[in-house]
Amino acid sequence: MPPVLAAEAGEDFDGFLRQTDTLTFVVVHSDELVYERYFAGSSRQTLETSFSVAKSVVSTLVGIAIDEGAISSVEDPVTDYVPELAERDLRFEQITLRHLLTMSSGLRYQEQDLPLPWGDDIATYYGTDLREVAIDGAEIVRPPGQEWLYNNYNPLLLGLVLERATSMSVSEYMASRLWQPLGAEEDASWSLDSEESGFEKMESGLNATAVDYARFGALYLHNGEWNGSQIVSADWIRAATAADTSTDPNASYQYFWWVDLDRPGRFYGLGNYGQYVYVAPDTNTVVVRLGRDWGVDNDTWLATFREIADSLR
């Protein structure tokens, strides 16, 4: 067990995790599992919902599809794959896959709208036909590339791009191109919008074990290589996680990955209620925290992950 953050009021770290509604907490260092705890009935085999960590997986699948030539480039207009958007508004031809990946697409996103409780958050999370929501509900309110706005239409549209570019469901593509090559311990699953539609909830719906989320993080530590196979290119890993405003407006967010600006070179997938895959290449460390609720604020979790990674130098 690594030396970890001293918990509040002198309690041990396991006590801190219990108090913060944590379900699983895993630390991998130099490809060794050095800390592994489960709480509240969770276990090593339990599939936990990723919430928005799913976006980081969708991004990776886009990178793989580009490596394979199914998608030409992040500079492709989204309308190359979803031409229906241009039929509704020609300005969609100006939105590239890069704009979607960096949350700078210029699409409207209002968490709540009248009549309450309606809004884009509700539509993109609870819609029973998310393909239709993406195609008919996405609305341009500003030119792309100018402003960062966290927006669930972006991963939904990229899910459509992946389906059409690969002629496979996102679940099938992920299983064959990512999960199986990673040697995941357990099959993952995707929550669907509905049985009739069968479209994966790209923004939040991946379910997997903590150890397999850690494998996914370790793939990024190894620059996209796993057991001698290049699953996704090193160029994609760098572009997806680098603090860079040359092509988008927010240095702290790249291709559906958050960038830890306080620790240059580190980055993390983040989901609601405190789901994290924190990657620290400088100390060869991955930290996974999954929980029922945040327990503490985002800054406290990041400080915890930083201290764990720093201690493993």
C-alpha cells in the first residue's frame, strides 16, 4: 500500500473513502496493482457506471477509427458522416470532429429550460432516441472554435460518426478494438437510450470494473501500446491530453480528457458523482475512484490523487 493522504481528523485512508461514499478505489503503479479497496457491496467484478468518463472512451474510439482509416481526420466536418445536419442548417458544415472533441462546437446547451424540468441535460440523458435528439436537437448558437462549453450533444454526434464510419455499433467497435486487445478482466456494457433505439448513451453510459478502468488509464501511460500492440496511436494520446490552445479555446480540456494544469503532463477522465480515472505519466501511476456521490469537492479529490501520485515517484 502506498503512503497516501492522511484523512480528515486523523482517520485512516479507508475510513476517508467510506465517509466519502466511495465504492471502489484502485491505484496502479508501474503496472502493479498497489492499492485496491471496495465498499458498500462493491467488488472487483462489479460493473460501475462511468458517467462522463465514457466520453474519454468515445474519444479513444475516434482515435482508433482514424488510425484504421475509417475516419479521415479530426478536421473532417461532422456533415461528412451525418449529412442530415446540413439539410437542417448549412452552418453544420463548419463544425469539425475536433470541435466536437474539444467541446468548442458552438452548439447550444442549457441544463434547464422552461417548462421545468426540461432542458438539454434532460434531453441528452433521458431521451429514448438519442440519434434523433442529436440530429434534430443540436442547434448552433455561435461559430465553432470560439468558446468552450461542456455539451452532451458533442459525444452523441461522435457516436453517430463512429457508427456510420465503422458500420458497427459503438459497443461492437469498442469490444473488438479496445476492450479485447486490452485483455479486460470483465465484459463491459453500455446503457442504451431504449430497447427500440438501441443507441449507446455516449455521454455517460459505459459500465465497467475499477480494474478495467485502470487498464484503460494505463493504456494512456503506455502511449497507446499494450502487450506489444499499438491499440491507438501515440500521436492521438498526445493530442487528446496535452494542454494546448492552438486549436481550441481551453487548455484544461482536450479530446474529452481533462488536463491537470497544476501537474503538467497529467490528465484525467471525470464523471458526475466523482468518477475518476487519473493518469500521472511522470510517476507511472493510475488512480481510479468510483462512488455513489462526490463525498468531497473536485479540488479535494484532485489533491488526493496528486499526493498519491507524488508519493510514488
